[in-house]
Amino acid sequence: MKNKQFLLAKRPVGEPTAENWDLVETDVPELGDKEILVKVNYISLDPAMRGWMNDGKSYIEPVQIGAVMRAGTVGQVIKSTDPAFEEGDYVYGGCGVQQYYAGTSQGFHKVDPRLAPLERYLGVLGMPGMTAYFGILDTGLPQPGETVVVSGAAGAVGSVVGQIAKIKGCRVVGIAGGQDKCDYLINELGFDEVVDYKNEEIHAGLKRTCPKGIDVYFDNVGGDILDAVLTRIRMKARIVVCGAISQYNNTESVKGPSNYLSLLVNRARMEGIVVFDNAANYGKAAAEMAGWIAEGKLKAKEHIVEGFENFPDTLMMLFRGENFGKLVLKAD
Amino acid sequence: MKNKQFLLAKRPVGEPTAENWDLVETDVPELGDKEILVKVNYISLDPAMRGWMNDGKSYIEPVQIGAVMRAGTVGQVIKSTDPAFEEGDYVYGGCGVQQYYAGTSQGFHKVDPRLAPLERYLGVLGMPGMTAYFGILDTGLPQPGETVVVSGAAGAVGSVVGQIAKIKGCRVVGIAGGQDKCDYLINELGFDEVVDYKNEEIHAGLKRTCPKGIDVYFDNVGGDILDAVLTRIRMKARIVVCGAISQYNNTESVKGPSNYLSLLVNRARMEGIVVFDNAANYGKAAAEMAGWIAEGKLKAKEHIVEGFENFPDTLMMLFRGENFGKLVLKAD
């Protein structure tokens, strides 16, 4: 049994390319005491991975050079010396970008493929769903009737943010790139308005869709879109800083929001979130979201790419806005 | 009786210069019903005035071309047809940059020159004091033992912010320009540390004075100092956006904080404040601050410039960091 792995070969400057990765094949190691061997089924591809490739202090340790690239995964336990897991269990955990994981079960939990397709545990039922849930509810504080804008609206986090805001009685405007994504947001997910940033100037689009201004903005992209939103926020607006995918591959410094003094004029707030802070409440959130899914109020879409070797290119789809729904890589 | 006035002649591009103003002399108008005539004693000079000179939406209407420049003032009622005020009363109100004001008493209130020198009602007992009080307490939320950093620390707002944070049991670091100001902050106001940004590189200064990071930052200046602070904030830090004096005379767009993603990494918050929102609670705040002044815990300093005609140059002292304490212009 051989294990293909992607190791971080070199820290990227700007966009990650083939030379940042080493694809290697190793033996699947023997298990020690209280360990599990997992055959990986799906690998989660997330914008945050770009940050993990950088050196330096962040909310989580950087991936070391020569180490398996960090990734959330779902897979099946095929061997276990840990009494908490047995052969055949399906699990969520951080196996990394490889086909087999052998090691501690810390941070792993069981998932049930009869309740939802496995890949969904990487999306709406996984970290992106949790990020959306806690970010929009605890930091965005959406009130019925308010206008909520979300960027990256067809992505794993954004699509859930918008749907939760709809459930809470808000008017929801999504920002996404391309007609297909925009149609999906309106027709499938029930967004009230969309701005297709690839086909409409962003200021004009926000003026058209948010004539009375913006109460809550959930930001996944940063850059010019954040700056444009700042010109239209209402009094006491809340901006949730979840990410800034437009800036992650910058070789120059990040573009700070020039219009940040709009926070002053409008007594508004901009606040950062990291999903891990809510770990103690994941269960409660998952239960509530499962209820919404069952009622048909919360829909999910995954974008599955086949072929483990395609990892480097697949990751780049995120930064090119080419994924439509939660992006996952099939591991075999 | 003649009334000298400064009218806004032209909106500035960049730094205001002599050509932005018309100094005129008019007759003091007759009073209508329910009006007051005020002889202005002191005119408050504030960074916010630069914003009022611009066209466009802000938290307050712009000053119109040809109108008397807006300013907070203290003065004496010398004639009144308003039963709420009588001749001899000293008042705070928005008389503007002129020597006599005739008009409605809306927004005016009496002040008592026996309790404090008149000019103090433009500083610690006026809008700057209120801005500091509500900004640091309600938005900064300082906790005992936390590190609070304030920029423009020797100014009208910053000096009060730092002293209130000390009263609340915080470790207080002031950022100011020049040895005199820094000595004053340490020796007179009891700040724990200072960074003299004119004589020490700001990142180095913050590293030296905030080795464990920054819990609360009260920002009066924006620009590079805000960006440097963002690199040292602690988890759940609060940044109070009160002003950005370094940016007000920009002819290009405002420098947005490049390091704003530190808000994400540190789950931190950046929030704007405008003092007027707290008008209903000014009385309570003034009473508490008067108590601190009486106990010697809160000290005030005013920088008085003589000569009404010097208004244009005096205003520029703010942007050059030349004032030391609350800047006021004597009106006669």
C-alpha cells in the first residue's frame, strides 16, 4: 500500500506554482499505540491554505517545509489501535493532502455518510459552514429587514452566510463572478439581489442593489470590493472580516481599505473572526443547520475535482474564482 | 460694534491655506425673537474642522462656501431675547469663527467660569473630553491590567483618553511628537510609557513599550502609526477610530491600513465613534470627570493662541503637531 503525498517544498512568493510542491510516494507507516489509519476520500481546498504556506505568526502555525500540506479531510478508518475508533468508521479530521493518514486521532470525529454525502462534511456541515454560522450570527448580528451583503457569495462560506441571513429575515445581496453563479444564488438559494463583479462595476452594482445602504457586510475577498462596500455602509454597520482572497497572493503589501474612515462617519465596526474559537459550540450549530437543511432552507453545493495529482492546479481555482460551491479534491 | 468673521471662501485641496478663507468685518446683527447675542471669548480648533471644509456626505453637513466657519466656542451673552439666557451668562455653543454670534440658542448651554477657566470648557470639559470619555470607555472597553495605546497623546482628546485608562487600572502608552510632550505625559499625566514618533521608529517604539502587545488602541492619527499598531495587537483587541489627522490633508486617497487582516488573525475589532451620539449622557460624563479633576486624577492643558486674525495659521498647528494640549484661539 503506497501513500501519495503533497509536501510543501518551498514557500511561495505570490501565486503558488508547481515548484512549491513535492509529490512523493511513501509507504503507509505502521500504527503505534492509540492511533488510527485513515484512507482519505475527500480533501478540502480552502483559501486559508495560502496563508498556512507563509512563514510567520498567524492564527495557526505555518506548515513546515518538507511537511505534508495541512488540509481538512474526510475518510474511512481502515485500521485502529485507538479504542475510540474502529475499522469502517468514517471520520472528519486533518489528514492533510495525502491518501493515507496514520497517527493520533486528536481533532478527529465521526461522520455519518447515511445522513449526508461525505464531501458535505467538508462544506456546509464542516468548517466553512461553521465559519459562516458563527461569523454571520455572532459578529454580523443581522436583524430582520436589514441589508446583508456577502462577497464570495457562491463559495463554501458565502453561500451559507447568505442563506442564514435570509433565514433571519434579512434582505440579502450576493457578490459573485459570472452569470452561472449569480443565477444559482437567485434561483436556487433565494438571494434577493446579486452583483456580478465580472460584468458590473462594483460601485454601480452596490448602488443598484443596496439603494438604502448596507447594514452587514461579510467579507471573504478584501481589496476593491471591501473599499466599495465601505462607501455604502449604514449607521452602526457591522463588517465581518472572514478573509481577503483577493490579497493572499499579493507580492506587494496588502491593499488596506482606503475608505476605512467610513467606519468613523457611520459609527461602524469591522471585526475579524476565526472559526476555531467556537469549537465548543460546533455541535449546537451543526444541529441547527441540519434542521434548516431538512426543512429545505439551507442548500449546499460541492465542486468535486478528481485526481489526487491535480492538487496544485485545483488549489489555484479558488484564487481565480473558478470553483462553484465548496471545492474538494477526490483523494484517489 | 463690528464683527470679524472667517468665511469659507473655497474648499481646500490638501492643506488649507490663506486663500481658503475670507476675513470680513460686518455689523453685529439685531436680535430677533428668542435669540442671543454672544461675545465670543475662545474658539476651539479641532482636527475635525478640516473635514467640515470638504464637500460631500459625512457625519455632519459641510460648511457652505461663503458661510462663517463652524467652530465650538465659549463666550458671554451680552444681549438676549431668549428667556433661557440672560445678559452676563457664560455659554458654550457653536458660534463659529467670529467675534460675535447672534441667533438661536439651540445647542448652547451655560458654563461656570468660577468652576474652571473658560477655555477648559472647550477641552476636557467640552467635546474633546466627551469624545475621550465615551470613546475609551464604551468602545475601547479597557480592563484593568490591559495595555492601552493612544496616539495624539498630548492632544485634547488623547491626553484625556490616557488619563481615563490609567484611572481604570490600565498600563498606558502614549504616542506623541517631541521630548516636551513626552516628558509631560510621563511626569504630569502619569502615563507608563511614551513613544516619541519624531525620534524613534514607530515599530521599534511599540515593541519596546508594548512587549506583550496592545489590547486597546485609541487612534487619532491613522496612517503609518495605525498600521504599526495593527502588527502588535493582542487577541480580541479593540481599536477605537476617533480620527486620522495624518490623512486629512491628503490630496491622494487616504492610506488604508495595510495590516487590517491582523483584525482577523487576532479576532480584533476596529470601530468608529462620533461624540454627538452620546449627547444624552454628557451630563453624567461631565460630573464624573469633574470628580476626577477635583481628586487630581485628571489634568488639563490648553494651548491658547492670541489674535483672531491668526486663525488660518493656528488651525494648521494641529496638522503639524505644533499644539501642546487643547488648541484654542482667543477671539478678541
